[in-house]
Amino acid sequence: MIEMILTGLSWFFILLGSAIILIGAIGVIRLPDVFTRSHAAGMIDTMGAGMLLIGLMFQSDGFNLVLVKLVMIGLALFFTSPVSSHALVRAAMADGAKPLLKEGVELEGALKDEGDKSY
Amino acid sequence: MYIAAVVAILIAIALGLVRASLGPTIYDRILAVNKIGTLTVLLIAVHGFLAGRPEFLDIALVYALINFIGTIAVLKYFSFKDLGHDGRDSNEAHKEDA
Amino acid sequence: MANSISLWVFLYAFWFLLSGHTEPLLLGFGAVSCTLVVYIAHRMDVIDHEGHPSHLSLKILPYWAWLSWEIVKANIDVAKVILSPKLPISPVMFKTKANQKRELGQVIYANSITLTPGTVTVNLEDGILEVHALTIQGAKDVLSGEMDRRVCQVKGEMEGKY
């Protein structure tokens, strides 16, 4: 009984992770510029990988080294993915790439570009 | 179940290759390569379970770290045109340009 | 010195988890490797509080749980945007203030923003974050300050420690 539940959960998480990975890959193709594409890549790095690894954890037959290694892979991705995507976006910005922006948007609470030193 | 995950990952890698060859900027390509690296980590892990040999997880762990360091190294090379650069002077120059 | 010893213990635990060997000879080899790594790290002068964040309190664990749930919600939003045929993106770029006093807190905040799909931190300078968001809704979520407040809570305990 418990094994059936574990297998079902494993199925659910692995299929969910696969779906998220496919959606992220489609997003990398569809979205218009490097900044928006990095959001789609972030989907793969966070939830796609996370769900897939959680699904595999349910298959590791209890608490053993396999489970520990899966957790380590998850932690390695968790710590490295924001650093590399930040480095990528920052390098693109420093290289003079202009992001596509929606015009005329006023955001409440955001700091203005220049002259606003009220903080 | 593992087969479904492997097929999904392979399709995603193929789409990533399409993006890497289309470009248009160098950063799109680096993004695609980084994504392919992450997917490769997952592919190795899933393949370990598919083949019943969880030792593959060690390789996946090492690949995750190599993928990160490789991305950072390529980005540094294209930003500073020099892997030994300390990153300070060129940053100042960028600020003055802008 | 205390930092070096705790680094050695941490490295040895890590080595043991990765290898899974229990023979005395191999355990000895592991100990020698860890000692060598600690010696090299000592010579490189990288054993300080930054390379060894033992001061991060356990309060970060509930924050990670909350962050995971935020990541799941943000993923669903981005997936909807990508899958809808009209591609309703409205990318915006804005600046906001990080209220954490120490650099480590600001880095945790910036990394949390980047980790959440739909928002990427482009620049962090003097406590001012420059964020690129995929949709206006995502930008509003960052500006609501919920995440900022929670990171401040995590770091609250250690503010003023150094």
C-alpha cells in the first residue's frame, strides 16, 4: 500500500518536472530577448530540476546514500543557478544589450533613476 | 516513467540546441548552453535510475559543478577578453562609458 | 583556528557521505585529503566568516520553505505566460531598495529574487537592486516588500554581530 502511494507520488513529481522542463524549453525558443529568456531558463533550473529530483528521491528505497546524493545535486543547482543567471544578465547588460521594455509603465514604490535620493 | 522523463529532457535539449544555433547574441548562446548543462545533469541522474546504477549520481554532481564553473569562465572571458582579469578596471571603464 | 577545525569536520562529513566507505585505510586517506584541503585553504587565506557561514541561524530553513512555495507559484505564472498563444509579456526594469544592513543579507535577497522565475536581479550596488521582471504582476510582487521583510527577519538575529 505504502509502496503504491510512493510510486504514485514519484510518477506525479517526475511527470510534473518533465512538463515544466518542456515548457521552459519552449519558452527559451518563444520569448523575444535574452532577458526574458533567462526567466524561462530559471524555470528549468528551479522547479523542473527540483520536481524531477524529488520524484527520484521517492524511488531511492528509504534513507540511504542515494537520497543524500540527490539532495546534494538539488542543493548544488539551488545555489549555483541564481549566480550564473545573474552573471549572464549582468554581462549582457554591461555589453550594452538593451532589454525590450513595455513603454509607459509607472510602478508604485520603485526608485526613480536619478535625483531620487529619499532613501 | 523514466523513459518519459528521458524523452522530455532530450526534446528540451534539442530545443536548447536550436536556440544555441539561432543566437542571435552571444549571451543567448551561453544561456542555451547553460540550460543544456542543467538538463544533462538531470539526464545523467535519471539514466542512473533507468539503468539501476545509482553510482551515476556522483557523475551528475560533478557535472553540475563543472557546468557552473564553465558558464562563469566563458562569461568572464567574453566580458573581459581575459581569464586572469581581476575585473576592476574594465568595470570602471564600463561605468564611464555609460 | 576554530573555523579551520569546523571546516575540517564539515569536509570529512561531506567526504564520507559521498564515498560511503568504512574501511580504516580509506577513512585514513579521507582524513589526509581533508587535512590537505584545509591546509591549502589556510594558505590561500579564504577561511573567514564569508567562506564559512556558520553564523547563519537555523531561521533560514523556514525561509527556504516559504521561498520554495513562492518559486512554485512564480513557475505557474511564467508557465501560463509562455503557453498562452498571444505571449502576454510586459517586461519592465525597475530599481528597488534592499533593507538589509549587511552585504550577506542583501546577497540572500538578490539571489532569492533571481531564483524566483519571472524576476532577475541585474545589478546590486550600495543596497539598490536593479530588477528585470517578465510581467508587471511579477514586478508588483517584488515591490510589495514581502520577501524583503522575510530576509530581514532571517538576518535580524545576526545584525550587529560584526
